[in-house]
Amino acid sequence: MADEHNSRSPEPGRHAREPDKNRRDRDRQSAFAAGTALTLLLGGWISLAASEVPPSEIPLRAVVILTLAAVGGLLILFGTALTLLLLRAHDRFPHRPEERRLRLTPPRAATALRVLLALAFLGAVIVVANPPWGQCRLPAELRVLASSETAPLIETVADRFADERLDWRGCRAVHVSVNAPRSAADLRTWLSEGWDGEVAGPTPDLWVADSLAEITEVGAKTGGELTLGGNPEVVASSPLVLALPEADAANLAGLTDKTWLNVLRKSLTQRVLRTHPRTSNVGLLSTVGLYEGRLDDRGLPERQYVEGRVSTEVGWFDDAYDLMCREAGAGSPVAVYLTEQQLYDFNQARAGKPGGVWEPADCSRAVTLPGGGGLPPLHPLYLEGGPSVVHRCVPTTWASRRTAETVPALARAFCAALKRELPRLGLRSAEGRLSVTDEAKLLKRTPIGNHRWPERLAPTLAQAKVPPQIDHLALAVDVSGSLTKPLNAGSSRWQASIRTAQALIGSLSGQLTTSLWAFPDGPRTFRRVIGPSEAAARDPRAAERELGRLSADRALSDPPLRDTIADGLAALSGQRGRRTLIVLSDGGDPSGLTADPLGDLNGVQIIVLAFGGPGCDQAPLPALVEAETITCHTADETEPAAVLNAIRTDLLDREQS
């Protein structure tokens, strides 16, 4: 028995050698696995660190993937180390065979299967639904409309708003696009007279208006296509100031009567800049303050004085930021009308503290500032009764486009962000409080709540001077019997036509010639009126008196509109420069009026004003408008302000093209 037992016994030291060999194999395998994981991880991080991409621009998804790799590598190391410890403990403290054997009972097997299935399901959800290496989903979109002077503020808040809504991979859940037309008048026209997607782009979901007067004017003309949200919420405001050099500000410090016109007269600075009221809401607001309600004939001398001081050096398309770019590097900048927030950015940049909504780097041409700043700031003069730009959130709903379900809540959230963030950018809160401190400590800290705007914008826009847009103006006035019919309860078509013609001659005369003739008037005659350059010295009222001699004749039938336009083209054919023919009629006889018989327009702009009757809907006028042969406006109001503004928009479109 002893021999038999000895024959089955292993060789001495065999048990000791086998555990040592297995342990070395496991150590090599674990070291290889750990080394591989660490090499991949360190290689990825070194590649990121060695790249030229700034850390702030490294996609968050790449960081997430590497971080997951790091966590996975650590788990591998931890699992390997734990396994080695358990195996070594098992080899060091051997147990009976029946105790070493792991008993896999059905309950244990079911539990293990549940765990494996849960992990597999979780991994599948991550990979399929939102994998770190997958493409970002399309974000929810909010379209915002604002003026060119407000858009930089809105864009800054929009970026912050979108950054706050990044998911764990760095994908944006929200995209806010800001549309800003070059002219504030264009913005109001797009909203009130029909949105042209080819020109204006997609319809907006939200309009950040600059005044309640804007909202009122647009809301009165929108019809059924656009619905403006009720009770627009004020999100921020900024009063208008006259920004002056230090010497001029010191001279006006003791002035008791700080009304707009008196300050302009007392100012030592001969150069005072104001943007134009049709293209800039800051310019419109300045004009409201400067005119101080003087919109009738008695206020003409004051208006002429104002326009002679503030409009001579400003381009038609310049907004407040263009003026800031022009004066940013000047040792002695001129006086300029700005909002308080714009002055805040301007002075911060000149002090060498850029970083606001506007800074010299945003200018189209290079602006050189001395190293470290140090340029003198402009001093704000807060004028009596000075109006403020008051930004309001106005949700828009379009009949031709279905609003996505997420848009209303997204618009409310964005308006809340505007209300929170705009005061941090130099604007005042809805209550008029200022929360920023400028470098020169010149801004008024007390709350400002006077938001005075006119109830209607049209009268101010109609009276405000604009840059010369017409060299040769020809007015053709219909005197046929149909003009004696009523236009509305208080006026006839003829009275409205003559008022409009007088307003056109008064504010849009040709720089070189202004011509006038009546049709039909027996044999058609061409009666030239004194040119504006001579009228100023000889007889400013000559053109108005010439109109006063005209009268509508009930015996005259409607004239052929084609002949009238052909005569006007012939009269302007020998002139050079910007030529405009304006026909004032209630439609006339449009038979035979097509684009081809008119021939080559030779650059002449044709504008038809229709007083009563079918108006611009009378064929073939719509087809000619569609072909861009003429422009037509229905004059359904006695006061000419609306028509005058429409014509100025036409002239502005010509300048842009």
C-alpha cells in the first residue's frame, strides 16, 4: 500500500512551481493590458496637447471620449489588480476542493444574466441614442429680428443662451439666429407690408423692438398675415445722450435750459453727428428730441437749423456703430448722439478696456488705438425730456407658416435671458437702473425712466431731411374730372394729390431741376419750375404757387397713363444723374400700358401714386410692378407722410442696388 501511495504522489516541489508559473503569466498579461490602455490614453491626451487648437475650441466630445477611455483604463487596472490579489490569496491559503468550487445555482445564474442584460441594454441605448462619437442632432431654432444697432447686443446674449444649453457631449440644443436689415425703415416695412423671403430671409419668431411706437405702427398695418404678441415685455432700455468732448461738456455744465435745441445752439463743437432717422433708430430718436414737436410750417426754421448742424458728414447707411468706428481713434472726437450703452462701449475701448458688445476690432477698417488706451473719453450730456431706446420682446405669429411647438417656450426663455443679460452689457434694466460702472465713472447712476417717444413715427420721418437722392425730379399731376371724387370722409382725391405734390417738392426736390406738368391739359405742356438752387435765393414758394394754380376739371376724361409716362421719360432723357418720374393720378386710362411700348427706361425711376379707385390693383399695374418697371403706392390717406416715407424707401432701394 505504501508503494502504491508513493507512486501516485507528485514529485517534490511540483505544487510550488506551478503556482509561481501561473502567477508570472497572469502578471505579464495584466501588465500588457494595463500598458496598452495607458499608452492609448496618454497618446490621445498628448495629441490634443500638441495640437495647435486652443483648449477652448477642443470639441467637448473628444474630451468626453478620452475621459471615458481614462475611466475604462482605470477600471481595467483596478479589475486586474483585484483579480491578482484574489488569485494570490487563493494560492496562499488553499482550501478543500469542495470549498474552492464555485457553486453556480439557478438563482445565481439568473441574477448574473439580469446584470449582463441590463449592462448590454444600457450600452445599446448610449450607442444608439446619443453616442459620444455620433453627430450632433439638429438644435431647436429660434429666429429673432432686430435693428442693426440692436443686433450686436442680441447676438451676444444669443451666444450665451446657446452655450448654457450644451449637452454632455458639447452639442448645442438651441440655435438662435439674428436677422438685422441695414435700414430700420426696411425692418418696419418688412413686417407691416408683407414679408419677402427672398430679400428678408425666413420669417422671425421674435422681434426685439426699439420702441413702443414701432410696435404700434407695424401692428396697425399688418393685416391678417402677421400677428404680434400682446403686452410686449420690456427687457432693457438705454437713454439717448449727447456725447461731448471734455471742454464742451465743461462749458455746458452750468446750463440750466438743457433742452435739445438749446444745447445744440450753445455747444462749442461745430461738428455734431447724428445718424439718419430712416436708417437708424438712434437717429430717429435724436430727431424726435431735436425737433421737440416742431413739425408744422412754423417750426421749419428750427428744423432747417438742426439739419444744417447734424447731417452734413453722415452717410445714408451709417448707423451709430459706423460713427463710433470713425471717431474711436481720434485724439479729439466730435460730438455725437449715441445711446448710453453705446457710449459705454466707446469710452471703454478708448480707455484700453475693450471687450464690450462693440470694440474697434469690429470696424470694417483698421482703427489704431495707443498702446494701453489712454484716449480721453466723451462726456455724456443727459438732455431734458430725453427719450430712451426701450427694447421689448414681441412674439410673432405668421399665417403662412406653422410655428413649431417648442418656439413659444423657447422665445419666453430667451426673453428672460435678455432681461437678465442686457443690463450686464451696459443697458439699464426695465426699471431704469444701471448696473455697470464705466472706466471714467461718467454715467449717471440714478434710475432713468423717461421713455418719451412720439405716438406716431410717420410725421417725424416725413419732415426729417435726408441726403440728396434725386438730381432731376419730374412730377406729372392728373387734373381729370375723376380726381374730384371723395377719397375719404374728409377730403377729395384732388386735395390729397395736391398736398402730396407739395410735400414732395418741399422735401424731395431734385438737386438740379424740378419739373411739373398737368395732364390732360389740352395740348400737353411741360411747365418747368425754378430749380431748388435758385429758389433758395429768389422765391422758395414758387413751386407751391405753381401747384396752387392747378385745378381738377370735371369735363376732362381720364388721360392715357401710357402717354403720360412716355412724356415724362422723354422730358428726362436729356438729363444726367439720378432721375425720378412721379405720376399722381387715380389710375387714369391704363389701356396699352405695357413694359415693351415704354421702351428703354434709361435709368429713370418711375413711381405711380394712386389716389382712390382700384389703386395699384388696376391692371396692368401689378404686372409692371412685378417686372420692376414701375413702383406703385396706393395713397389712401389725406396726410402725405405715409406716401412720402414709401417713396423714400423706394429711393433708398435704388441707392442700395
